[in-house]
Amino acid sequence: MVNSFFSTNRYFDNKNYPHGFSRHGHFTIREAQLLERFGHAYNDLENGTRDPITDDEQKFILVCHGKLTPSNEHEKVWYKYIKHTRHPKRFHTLSGGKPQMEIVEDYTEIED
């Protein structure tokens, strides 16, 4: 796996992780390092702008298209990244979902 996922540039996602992958809390230190080092290769392989060179990269593409489940660290970290950036975030509330408003009646006092 020496030449797999080779990239010369660091990968940063300033939109979703403006302070870096390791400072956000979603990724371990190792996962953050993998994303920074190989993120461009992961992204290019998934988008089809880069052709796979090794069997690992070919398998990675199958995982990206949902045909296989992630099994190695490259596949797992990219799957985790995609899950956090492309799927809507869940928001939980205790109010029951409907806005609760007090009914206020308008009235005027009549002075005698």
C-alpha cells in the first residue's frame, strides 16, 4: 500500500472544519492525520477525477458507491467524514416539536 492514495497536497475543509479535523471532536488524531494527508486522493477517487492505481483504490471506489462496507482505515475515515459532512444533522428538542405560544386576548378597559 505504498503508492495507494498518494497526494502531494494537504486536505483542509474550511467550510465544515474551519479549525482543522483534529480540533473539532469528530475524529481521532490518527483519523485527522489520514484526512489531511490523503483527503485529496479520497475526494478525487470518489468524484472520478482520478483513476485508481492499486487494488486498494479500486476497492475504495466501490465502498464510496455503497457496493462494499468499509474495512480498512482509509475507507472507514472517509466514510465517517462523508457521514458528518453530507448528511443532515439531527437536532433534538424537549418541547415536543410544536411551538408553544400563550394566547393573549386584546381588551380595553372601560373607565366609568
